[in-house]
Amino acid sequence: MTPNGPQPLTPKERRNLAQRIAEEARRSRADVLAVGLYGSLARDEDGPYSDIEILCVLGSSGEDYTREGIVGPAKVEVNFLSQDELFARAAEVPPEWSLTHGAYVYTRPLYDPQRIFPRLREAVRSPPEEAFRRAMQALIVEELYELMGKVRNARHWGAREELPFLAVHLAFHGALLVGLANRHLYRSASKMLADSLRLGDRPPGYDRLCRLVLTGSLSDPKALAEACEGFWSGVGEWGGAHGLALGPRQNLSF
């Protein structure tokens, strides 16, 4: 790797390199069932400095490992995952579903004689509504609630320098919540905030917070704190309309 980091490749050079690495990955294991590209390269959205991400589906059980490195001028990541493990993950709906599961849907097959990738896309789209509701509730309780506590602590202690960081994280998790509500898979983390504003089902107050973050308007502590509080208030109203149980409990269920 050169000291100044990533170097540009043409689309043809990057695709030729990806094909070569995919063939090497297939030769490394006799039980490779399918190989596909994911990430920006799979979506034809790669730029001159984009990395190469490859998924190899294995016929074994319970395996999950990754090989990463610099090949020529490109950063390369090759994930080896057993078919059973892959489909189990694809069928889950974790709180970060709208960001993580796009890798299973926006995949470009390089080798797939058993048509595993179409079945994988179907698995991602098949969970019941209750699974999405549980994920939204978990995201609100486990992430947004905690972040709001930190926002209020920052205001209490006069720690203005903490508010920009907290507002960014609150907007990020808000975008995950909006993605879940709309059953929408974001194509990348860098574009998810802008994408979320085009979706229909958004909590009141989210747009204001999101636009402050998108425009880099993070220097006014009072405006940031008000936007965070406005979003949190909107989440309570919005969550109730979605049938989410967000009220306090006397104890935990073990």
C-alpha cells in the first residue's frame, strides 16, 4: 500500500480485478456454492477509489470468516459464509436491518449455479410484520432512549462540545428507524440520511434533526438540543400510532 492510500481504478480494471479474486476464492475451497459481489460495485455505483466486496457461500455448516487486504491499489474484502448461516441471518430483522440487509439483496452473482442469491433476496423480504415491530421497539429502547439521556446530560453539565456528536448518532439511528418502518433497505450508510427523507413514514421532528446533520449545521447547541428533543417527542407519538410498547416498566423480564 502506498503512503497516500487508495489509488484510482477504472470501472473495467476494478471489475477485472474482482473477477480474478472471485475465481481465486472459488479455487481456495471445493465447497463454494456461489460467489457474488455486494456493495457499490454490485450496484454500479462504485467510484475510482471504491473497494471490492465479495461474498462466497459455502456448502459447510456454521462457518463465517473474512479475508481482507490491499490487492494492487484496491481494498478487498472477501466474506466466506456457510449457506445455513447466511440464510439464518437474512431471515432475521435486527434493529440495523435497513442498513445491513441490503448486502443480501443488492448482490451481483458471479457464480451461482444453484440460484442461491434469488432465494436469499426472498428470505430478506419474508419476515412477519411482528419481527419489524420488535426491531423498531428495540431500536427506540436500546439506542434512542440512551442517546437522549446523553443529550440531556450534556445540557445539564453544559458540555456543548458533545451535542454535535450525539445529534449525528441520533439522526443515524433515526434513519434506521425510518428504514424499518418503511421496509426500506438503504444502499449505503453515507447516503442513508438523504434517502430517509424521501420515505413516507417518518416520526415528527425527524426531518429537522436530519437536515441539521446533513447540512453540517452543528454549531448552535441550543438548536441541536431542541431538534433532539423535538425528534424524541415525535418518536413517542409516532411509536404509539405504530402499536409499540414504549412506556416504563417496573422491572425487566428475564
